[in-house]
Amino acid sequence: MNIKIVALAALAICSCTQFSKDQERYGLVTPARSVTLQSDSLEKPYTARFNRRGQLECVETRNFDGSFRFREDYRYNDKHELEEILGTNSDGDIEIRYEYEMDGEFVAECREYGMNNQEMIRWVHANDGKHIINSEYYNEGELQFIIDKTFTDSSYVEVSHSEEGELIGSAQVLFLGKETKPRHILTDELDIQIEYNDKGLPVMSSGAVLNSLGGMEWVPDLDIHPARYYSYEYDRHGNWILRTEKVHPDSSACAVLHRSIKY
């Protein structure tokens, strides 16, 4: 395993329901029961369904031809805290399972299990009441690296190192309002900039292409067209239902995402 690649990936980096962080993660600004994405490029189509508290209930992903691909079912404890995610493949088998331990609103520990119920990956987090400031990453029970974060009001510095203290990678991140809205990520290998509109949706990204959740994707022509420009159409609830992506503000669309939303 290339530890540096894994560490840098970690650097680059949810009738009417209640509004939640899960719904905010899906780019919603008002509560919804479900969001269905139609796509023919960049990311697989999906349907995300939410419970009455606005928390994710399940996410079903399809192939581009519409056939079933994968399903994630979310389970919560009596305190409404995330406890488990079960991933079911197209054969109906539970392919992957995640177990969570929470510390208030923060994930304290996440364990990933494979089809044979063996632990593959484990993250252990410590927080200061506002942010996760320390994370340990284990692969098959072996500590691979540690990440430390130091925050200001609008930025953080993230450093990954081995158990012995050997530096693996570092990043400086400026964010807009909250750390889930990065506006500049700078590492030895990455220089990513993102601009947002007044709804908190990205309208420009440089150095990365963003999927419908704001996640960063690599595409073959990124060296030729390093920037992407995003524009939106909204429904009467203020949630976006169409996103057009261009390589230049005046170019034709290179990708279009459609969403249907149930309330």
C-alpha cells in the first residue's frame, strides 16, 4: 500500500423531514424525503432517502444503464446516532459494513469490515469540541499514519506522519464558514481552488472536478482544462434540480446533472 497516496487522499478532503447535516451534504437548502440524481458521466446515478429526522436512510447507486449497482443502508441507535452502514452488492450480498462509535456529533471511531467480517480499515478520531483534531488510520490492525489538524476561524493546517514521526504529507486549507466548504487546498502535489454562490454551492473549481456532493474527482482532460464552471436551476423550494458544467464560462456544457426531489 502506498501510504503517501492514502494520506493525501485523506487531506483532500450529508411528508416533510427535519433539516440535517446529511441533507446539507447533498446540497439541499430545505428538507426533502429523497434526492435522485440522473447522470451519464463523472458519477453513477443514485437515490438518497432520508428519515423524518433528515438523516440518511439509504443510498442506492445505479449503473449508467439504469441497472442496480450498490445499496447502503444506515442504522442508528436509540440516541439517533449513526451506528452502522451496510453495503449490499448486485448479488444481494453484504459486501461491506461500517461500524461507528460517536462522541456527541463527532465520529470517535469508524471500522470497516469486508465480506468475511474481517476488519479492513479503522479510523480513530479525537476532537476538541469544535473540530476533529487528530486521526489515526489503521489497515488490517496496523497503524499506518496519524493526521493532526490545527485550526483558525477560517483555515487549518493538516499534517500526516508515521507513528515514529516521519512526515508523510501536509496541507493548508482555507474554508468558507465551515471546514466542509474548502476554498483553497494547497499541498506539495495539489493546488485546488473553489468558489461558491450564496446557497453554498460551488460555481468554480480549479485543479479538481467536483461531483454532485462537492467531492473531488479526477478526469482525463484536467491538465488541458484545469477549471470547471457550474451553474444551476432550482425548484420552487430553492433546491437545485439541474447543474451544468463547463470548462469555460462561454463554452458549451461538458456535463449536465439532473435531480428529482421528493418532499
